Amino acid sequence: MPKEKTSPVITYLVRKRIKTGLKYALLILLAVFFLFPVVFMIISSIKENELQVIMDMSSLRAFIPVGQLGVQNYSDVFTSLNFGQQFYNSLLIMILTVLAGLLVNSMIAYALARLRFRGQNILLSIIIALIIIPFEAVAIPLLLIVNKLPWFGGATTWLDTYHVQIFPFIADAFSIFLFYQFFVNIPKDLEEAALIDGASLFGIYWKIVIPLSRPIIATVAILQSLNSWNRFMWPLMVTRGEDVRPLTVGIQAFFGQSPRLWGDLMAFASMITIPVLIVFLLFQKWFVRSVASTGIKG
Amino acid sequence: MAVQKELITISTHRQKESVLAWLFSAPAIILLFLFLIVPFLLAIGMSLTNMRLIPNPNVPTQFVGLQNYLRLFSDDVFKKALINNFYFVIVVVPLQTSFALGLAMLINEEIKGINFFRTIYFSPVVTSMTVVSIVWTLLYNPGEGLINAFIQAISFGRLGPYNWLTNTKLVFPAIMLMSIWQGVGFQMVIFLAGLQEIPSSLYEAAEVDGANGWQKFFNITLPQLRNTMIFVVISTTILAFKLFDQVKVMTNGGPSNASMTTMLYAVETAWGRLRAGYASAITVIFFIIVLAISIAQRFLTKEKGNGINA
């Protein structure tokens, strides 16, 4: 009789074990699916023999560092493809776009959320409406505009410059909206106290609101950095030489040359990807939070 | 007297506030005006002309009315591009959305090491599409590519090898698979945030009533995720219409326009063939589609809000 009593418990435990086991099997299988291209890229990038990269592809050797290994591909990319210059370009464009964007977008959002002025509601509605216009819809006329814009020192075109890759992306309606939503929800007490103490409105923005806004600053900075680092269509349209072009356009140009040097290409690809992956791993929580916050938009 | 003085200080304060507000807003307004609103209006204007990207003295710019739009209707490449965008939406949106929801539910469980898996599933999202396209081109290599090798191995040599990127029927599905791989982590995170907002008391109550897993999914999870679902579906649809990076890098629209998309065609028309007016007409159509989708989203999401209020 007692046997009958225990057996359901045992079957329950066994079932639970099997269920957990299956869950982990599924999790691992999916991890393999999401990781294999990246592992393949990195492993191939340290294989110095171009033929071997291709030959190893039809077997599991594609994921195993075998054969003639080294950093030859990496140094090739540095010396013959001017990787350093293009890395610097991407980094500079990203940093300037994000910093200027944080300032410009948070300032207008602060005015909309906290100050009172005529036309405020209309301005807010216009900004929200602008979220709908994708950059892709204005890229072609914008190309004509920037082609004819003047710049300091007598330049008559913005083509092949850094600023043509920065200015169009500083002000961003969606970033303004994210800042606005955050500012509206900060309790007003602190600001009111500061106002009574005689602080200026700019002082309140700079010394009280901005320090309280670290979460939203991180969110906007991450989203804008990723967009800037990965941007491809616009720099492809407005840059021709290596001098100012970013990594995405650089690797595409190299990819277009024949014969394709897969080892070098994978080293190039790894060097674009690995810095971002490291930053992502360090600030994982913030990355995930940023992406999750875009969902609030609806 | 005193009251009047106070009123004056209030009104000067108001004025100061107003001036400051416009000063704070000015940089963003100027930039948005110059780089978004002006080119947007210009796109509409240009689409009614035969403007060239580089002025050609032999072909002066002329107003041509709706000619560009009429021509688009009989442009087979444009039709192919538009069909491809819709094809992408019909296949990728349901697949990627359900995959993302499945992943979100899987990683929502509090089991050991789950953070590790979350990180891995999300990592393709931070990888640039240009890089992803190049790596996958190698994976799709026609002869001894890894994907061909894998398919041959699991089918015991009965299937493949396929010419993924040079076969007109396979090229778009190949690009779709890669796009799902890269993008699904994004939606997964949005679904995860949505799942975590569902009150656990709902599930507990259902368990008391003896509901099974499927019943809980269909009667609690899905209805509670309604707005998140609408957002994910709409944003994936809009992304599908923006499709550019992958096709530009991997195939440049080929073979024989089998992977042409609206954005790629617009850019090729303006940049490659210098027909800026005609390209603007394409982007205007593109915008009208995106606008219609966005309006649909607001309409659908609002409905839910009214439902709650009622």
C-alpha cells in the first residue's frame, strides 16, 4: 500500500527533473543558434590560411581553432585597409552625435515638460508627429541639401565630412519624447525648493534635473550610440574617400573587392563587433532596459 | 501698489520663463527643421519634378505633375521591390513575433543561469547589420558553406547544396532567416518587459481554478500582452519596409531584382542613376505606407485604452 502512496511523488519528481532537463536542452540549443555565426567569425579571423577558412567551413572545424593560427589577418586589416582611421571616424562621429544629442534633446524636453510658454502644446504635438517620419523618407532630398551647404573656411558642400554624418542625427524626436516622459514624472518638490532659494531656471535644469535623470540619459545614449555605430545607408551616400568614412562603409567597400579575402574580412568584422560586445557585456542591464523602454512608445 | 508690483514681477518672470523655454528648444527645433521637415517637404516637391541629382544642363528641371507616380505604377522593378517588402512582412512578422514571444517566456523563468542565456540571445542585436550580412554571406557560401553542410548532414546528404544568394527563389528567404536571427532579441526584450508587468495574482487565481498551461497562455498572457504585441508587430512591419542594409551588402538587389526592396531601389535610382525626382516619388510612397501603419497602431492601441475606461 505505501508503495502506491510514494509512487505519484516519485513520478512527479522524475517528471520535474525531465522537464528541467528538456528546458536546459532547449536553452542550450537556442544559445548555439544565436552564437554560431559570431564564434565562426572570430575563429575564422585567426586562421591565417585563406584556403583553410573555406575548406574548414563544411565541417565542425569551422568552430575549432586549427591549422595555421595567428593575428596576421588583423595586422593586414590595420596596414592595408587603414582600419585605425576608420575606427577613429566611427568613434568620433558616435561620441559627438551622442553628446550633442543628449544636450539638445534633453533641453527641449525640459522646456516642454517643465516650463510654461506660448505654443508649448503645439510644439509637443509636432515633435510627437515627427517620430513617424523615418530618416529613410528624407535621405534623398537631404543629400541634395547637404551637397550645397556651406561650412566654415569657405567649403561649399558637406559631402565627405564628419559634420554631414553628425548634424542630421543630433536632434531626434523619439529621444525628445523619452526625455519628456521622464521629466514629467520627476516630482516637482526639489525644483520648487531650489526656485525659492533663488536658483535660476538654467541652474535647476543643469544641477537638479540632469543629475536626477541618469537612467534616461543612459537609455538615450545607448540607443543613439548603437544607431550611430551601425549606421550604414547615410554614410554610404555622403562619403566617398577613406578619410571620413565609418567602419560599416569601410568593410562593405572591402567586401566588394575581389577576390574576397575571407580571413581578413572576418578579422575586420570581429574588430567592429568585439568592442560593442564588450561594452554590451559590461552594461548589459542598461542595454536591455533601453530596448525595453522603446516598447512604451505604443 | 504692492499687488501691482507683485503682478509685474510675476509677468516678468513668466516672460523670462517663456524666453528661456524657446532658447532651450531652439537648437532642436532648428536641427529638426533643417534636417527633417525641410527635406521631407522637399521630397514631396521633388517628386513632382524630373530633377536630377547632379544638374544636367541638357535636361533642365521641370514640373512634371504626377508623371513620376504614374510611371511607378508601370515600373516592374518598383513593383517587385514593393512585393518583396510585403513578402518580408507576411513571412517575418508572424515568425519573428512568435519566436520572440516564445523566447521571452522561456527566459522569464527564474532558473539557474538564465541571465547567461538572456545575454546570448540578445547579443546579435548589438551587432551591426553590415557585419552580420558579410558573415552570413560566408555561411551561405554556395559550395561548401556551413549552412549547406549542416543541411546535408541532417538530411543524410539528400538535400542541397543550394545556391542561397544567387537563386531567385532562395535569396529572399535566406535574407529573412538572417534578419530574424539578428532582430529577434530586440522583440524578446520588449516582450519580457511586458510579461513582467502581468500581475502574478492572475496566474495564481487561474491555477486555483485548475487552468492548464495553454489556458493560462490564451486567457491571461496573450490578452495582457495586447499592447506590447501591437507595438512589436507594427515596429517589425515598419522595419521591414525600411529594409536596406542586408540587401545592399549581400546581393545589391540581385539576382535579377529578386531581392530588390523599396529603399534600395530609391537609393539606387537617386544615387546610381541620378534620378532624384523619381527617387523622391518612391520615398513618398514609402512614407505613406509607414504613415498608414503608424496610424493603424495608434488606432488599435487606443481601442484598448477605451476598453479599460468603459
